[in-house]
Amino acid sequence: MLLAAKFLLLVALLILLLRRKVDLALAVLVITLLTVALFGVNLAKAGRSAWAGLRDRETLELFLIIVLVQTVGAVQKSRRMYDRLIESLNTMVRDKRLVAMVSPAIIGFLPMPGGALLSAPLVQVSTDKMKLKPAFNAFLNFWFRHDWELIWPLYAGLLLFQAMSRIPMRRIILFQLPFSILHIVMGLAVAFCYFRRHGIGREHPGPSNGIHATMRDFFSGTWPILAVILLFFVKVPPLLPLAAIVFGKTTVRSLLVIAAVIVFQRVLQVSAAFDTLKTMDISLGLVVAFIFLVSFTVAFLTGVNTAYIAIAFPVLLPLIQHLPNYFYLSLYIYVIGFAGILVSPLHLCLVLTNEYFGASLLDVYRYMAVPIFIMIALATGLVLVL
């Protein structure tokens, strides 16, 4: 109970700071210091871990990737690549409302931190004449950007989970496919309820330019993205193709947020906050509750799928590895963590999307609340029955 109270305090303080419009990087720093105090973390150890995290090769690559992703967006926008892509999607889909959801879903095949910055201009262009609320634009971009995270085997979190759980990737994908479909369906339901409530009907894009012009515009608008995805399959890091296709300048605000999140993750890892759970002998009835508490909370507090898997799964493994329903409990860890990631105020895609559209985090939450609640309820019901 004491452990739960400490994490609830961290979550409550983070939400309070964000409601008071405290800068996200500063808010993360505050809860990092509180974590040190609550869990008695050795300051020297925490400092060494945080510094190691900041100068880690993967972290430096992440910084550069974010810079390049933002520059990709600027280059594509300046060259009207987004306009041509939207025109081709309008011809193929024939409904601008759906185009606003299809475009971030296409970008979602590119498992890159901050990749929502690539799809945000597409959503903006496709909905420009609809006069949507900033929070709803942010919801469309963020929600449909994450359609494939439960099943697309290029996502690092899914690969890490498979390696740690030793469950065949095929079984993971088949089990989580219904949740991916549910994610899409619930997003569509929220979107079309909004459109109906605000009297936004189907906007026909006009006459087609022909199949050849349509395909030319589609590839003209997506070739940088397609190049990165293709190179993923041949094991080329996204840094190289991005560096090859962009130039320009960007801001450092996003980098400060990333740095703050990495420092917090490192402090949480060395805090030994979950050590007591590893030695607890609890009944099967409490296992699901512990999974929810640990997986959702760690995901919420880190905002990174690889981080919550790397932290939560080793903690929960001793509780579930000898149980007959180990397979379902393992996947429950992933699905609940995914739900926590979606609402995490530290999730880079959510942060960058809200900044791009000038949207309030709490306003975006209002659109995500029901779909995420249904996802959690269904996953919990299934794991209790199976």
C-alpha cells in the first residue's frame, strides 16, 4: 500500500504541475527529485545513472533523430510534398475526414520517436477547412499514429517484449490483433461522433486526376517516409536515411523534454522502487491488480514503451512465470502498459503533437478517455476469464 501511495503521489504531482502550465521538462525534473526523496535514492548513484543515460549512444541518436524528424517535416512542407500526398489520398479515399485519419496511420508504420511530427502537418492540411478544435486535431494525429504499435514487429518495444517473454512473435501478434482493431474502431467512433455533433459531413475532394497522377503524387509525398521504412527492413538505423534527406534548423525545447524524461527513467531504475514486489508471495487474485498497478504506472511515468517493458516486465516476471496462464498475463502487461503510454504526459508523440496544434493535454484526454477505458476493461475481463 505504501508503494502504491508513493506512485500515486508522483502521478498526482505531475498532473497538478501540468495543469498549472509548468513547463514539461521542469515538471519532470520536480518529480525526479521527489522520486529521489521518496525512495531514498543515493544522489551520487542517481547522478551517475542519469549522466550515463544522457551520454548513451542511443540517447544521442534519439536527440539527432528528433532534430532530423522536425527538419523532414519542414522540408516536406516547404516543397509542398504534404499537399501532393493529401491530394493523392483524397483521390483514393474520397473523404477528407478519413484522410485525416489515414495519413497518421501511414506514418505509424515508421516506428520512430517523435514520428508524430511527420504526420501532424498532414492532418493539418487535410482538416484546414473544417475548423476543428486544436485538441481534436491533436487527437486524430496522436491516436491513429499508434494504430500498429501492438502488432507491427518493427517497434522496438514489441521486439524487446518478445525477447524478454520468449513468446513467439506470431502468437503475440495474433493475440493483440483484436486490440489493434479495437484501437482503430474506437478512434473512428470518437472521430465520427465529433463530426456528426459539429455538423461536419463528407467533403468530396473533387474530380480525380487519374491513376498515374495520383500514384505520382502519393510517392512524391511519401518517398522520404517509405525510404526510412524500407531501410528498417534491411537493418539500417533511421538516423542514416533521415540525415540523407533533410537539412535546416530546429528548436531545442523537445530535446530538453527528452533529456528530462531520460534522467527520470534512470533515477526510477536505480531507486529499487519495485524490489519488494519481486519477493512477495501473493495469491492469483492479486496478480492482475499488481500487473495493472506496475505496468500502467511505469508506462504513465516514463512515456516510452521500451522503458516500461524494461522496468515492469522483470519486476512482474517472478509473480507470473510459474502460473498456468503466463501467456495471457504477459500480454496483459503489454496491453495495459500500452494504455498507460497513450495517456502519459511524457509520451513524446503526445507532447510534440500538442505543441504543434497548440492543444491542451487535458482537452485531448477527453477524446481518449472512453476508448482507453474500454481497452483496459476488455483486456482485464479477458485475462480474468482465460
